[in-house]
Amino acid sequence: MISDLHPHGCKFDITVLSHCPSFSPSGLAMRLLSSARLEELGRKIMGEGLITVDHIDRNEIVINGEVFHEDLVVTPTRFTSWRRGKPMSLSINDFQNVIQERPAYLIVGIGIDDNLQLDDFTKDKLQGLGFEVYTAKTRTAVKKFNSMCSSKKTVGLFHLT
């Protein structure tokens, strides 16, 4: 049992998962630590003013000097993990939490190698809801987000690979 990795003291039984060929106990531990750290740092950074994406690279994003290794949704004042239904394509459901915030601009980083697909139907649906949608490779999307986040109601959704 892994019991000391979750901030709320939850216990995780990894005996079932250990039979899966792609399971890695150290990978699970890193993901749990990363999620807990992300939540804690997100609260800390929220109190410090605007968020800046300092650097982006394959499997790494640096926000206000802190390094993360997961896809993120970033607003000018906070950030959170970006969990999607399908790994390499986007649907309207992948934007539900963002839609509720009613930003003017959605900046979607579709990966360092342009791997994540935003189909025309989903993009048209988002635009029909009143959002201006900008998609680009993630490095370019980060530059756009940093240039717009201080003056516009902007949300960046960044896929790392």
C-alpha cells in the first residue's frame, strides 16, 4: 500500500495495478506527488499575482519558476491539470471547465510536435459559444498566452508532447 503520497492520507492498493504490463509503482508515486505538488503550488502562486509561463519543453512546463511535467490549463491567476477524454484528440467535453469561466480567448497548445488534434467541429462549437480560439504548437501558444494574459480574459490549455 502507498499511504503517504496523497495529501489527504488516502490509501492506494497497487496490487491490482501491478499485474498490468505498463504499470510502474515509481511512475504512480511521481504522478501522485506531482498532482499534490501542483495543487499546493497553484494555491501559493495564485496569491502572488499574474502567472507567467517561463519555459516550455517536451514533458516540462515552468510556471513562475516551478517545473511541472503534465498538461495544464492556465489562466492569468491560477492553473490546474488538464485531463482529457482521449489522449490525442479534443472534444467539446475537454473544455467544459474552461467554458464555465467564460474567457474571451482560448489559446490551445497542441503539443511541441503538433500531436494533439482540435477538429473543425469542436473549434466551430467553441467559436459559436463566443470564444476566440487560437491553436498552435505549444511553444508558440505559450508566447501568445504570455503576451495576452495581463490585459485580456485568456485561458491557455497546454499539451506538452
